[in-house]
Amino acid sequence: MRVRLVPVFEDIAVITRAGAMISDPLARGEGIVGRLLADDTLVRMRNGCGPAGHALAQGEAALGDLRGLMRSASAVAQGLPRLVATAEGALTNLRHASGDLARASPQAPRLARDAAASLAVLPGLLVQVQQATAELEQLVIALRAHPLIGGGRISEQEPRVPAREIRP
């Protein structure tokens, strides 16, 4: 991207410098056109000359527009290095991110296998946790019914729902 943009920026800088080289001598009154613009005799004549005065006024307006364009082009050319630097930074970040992705991608199959192996044991673990919970509940009921700890009366147990019938 930079290879394409740098020549364009250089061309804009050359055009801006050429415009400045043209407009600066004119503003100082150098050359025929510069003397015409700097000499107020023509301005006085313009007010009384009719079509020639009108053409001269249009020429002055066009020259003013040209000067404004040259200033604008110069301002744009001055901002281009910052734009190029920002684009280079973004490309560098993208290059680093793609490098990180390339380094991590060989590990992806191993990580997927490890995750699948870990998930494969979860149903058995869940059944064991449910069974341990049921046994703890029975132990608590037995301890409450023990005459030395909680009383002497055994409460009615509700029948346990089989694990196959439990749904989330």
C-alpha cells in the first residue's frame, strides 16, 4: 500500500512546490503578469475601461483562486506523512496479529483433542456427583434420626427419581 501511495504523495508535493514557485514571484510583482497585478494603474483603468477591466478583474479572481488552491494542496501535502505513518502502524499491527495466529494454529488440533477428552468424562463425573449428593442426604437424614444427635424419629423418605429421568 505504501509503495502505491508514496509516488502519489511525491507528485502532490512537486505540484505544490511548482505552484508556489509560480505564485510567489507573481505576488512580489516580478515578471509581466506580476507587474500587471502589482501596478495599481491597471486597477484604476479597470474601473473605467469596460470589457478590458472586466477581463482583468476575472484574471485577478482566478489568480486568487489559484493561490488558495496552492495553499490547500500544500496543507494536504504536509498531512500526508502522518497518514502514511498511521497506515504503516496499522499494517505492522496486522502483520503481528497474523504472525501470532500462524504460531497458534499448529496447536489448535491438540487443544481441540484435549477439550474433547475433558468433555468426554463429564457425564460420568456428573453421575458420581449426583450419587454422592444422594448418599449425603441419606446420611443427614440418618444423623437427624439418631437418638443421640437429633431425635429418635425417622422421617419418611421420598422415592428418588432415577438419573435417566432428570432433565435440565
